[in-house]
Amino acid sequence: MKIVFLEPLGIPNETLKQMAVEVVGDRAEIVCYDNRVEDAETLIDSIPTLHPAVCPAATTQALTQHYQTSLRRHSCRSLMELTMSIHQKRRKAEAQNRRLGMVDERFMKQAEQLLFGELSAALDIPYEDVQPHIAGRRAGYSL
């Protein structure tokens, strides 16, 4: 494996912030994200239009497989939908005086960490400011 540092190549620091290495199979490509802030804000603005369904999996294994498939898509939209669906499942469970299952809790935490990390990098804000940013942008809507 060869590691290439981009700074000595004369690429400005602002451009480096908009670049990422995308690994596909055994290939790695440098990708430039020009519209990362706009893409993140568009995703946040689309929250009211997203209507993810709660996973109807009958077994813990099927539920785990469904959640892992969503995580493996490596898509912020998919992470957003997964997080929203598990939050919806939590609200239904609480309405019946029940708790959310451990599998749901674990994958919700993992999806939120990945999503908030991506949004933090895209928006260039601290990780802990992502949820308040979403709430402020959506005027009361939270994940």
C-alpha cells in the first residue's frame, strides 16, 4: 500500500477539506466534494419528506441483518432513514410502556454516530453541535 500526502503536491488547504479517499474493493480514489455543505443542508431539509418504515423483522437475526444492510450502504440518507425508523419504533414502544430492544438501541447509536460524524465533517462543525444544528434548521424537528 502506498500512502500519498496531498499537501506537498501544492493543493490548497481549503481544497483538501473537500476531498476524501473512497475505497472500492481493492482500489482507492481521491474524490472531491465541492457541494458537501449544500448536500448536508439538503439532506437535513428533506427530513419532513422522509417516511421510513419500521422494520417488521420477526427475529433478532433478521432485524440485525436489515440494520447491517442499511449501514453498509454508506449513505447519509440511508443512515438518516435508519435513525428515524428506530426513533419511530422507540416512540411506539414507549406508548405501550415498553422499552426498545438492545439490537435497536445498538444500531441506532451506531447509525447516529456515523451520520453525525459525516454531517460534522460536511458542515465543518463540532460533532456535538450536529443535533442542535438539525433541530435549529428544522425548527423543532429532531431525529
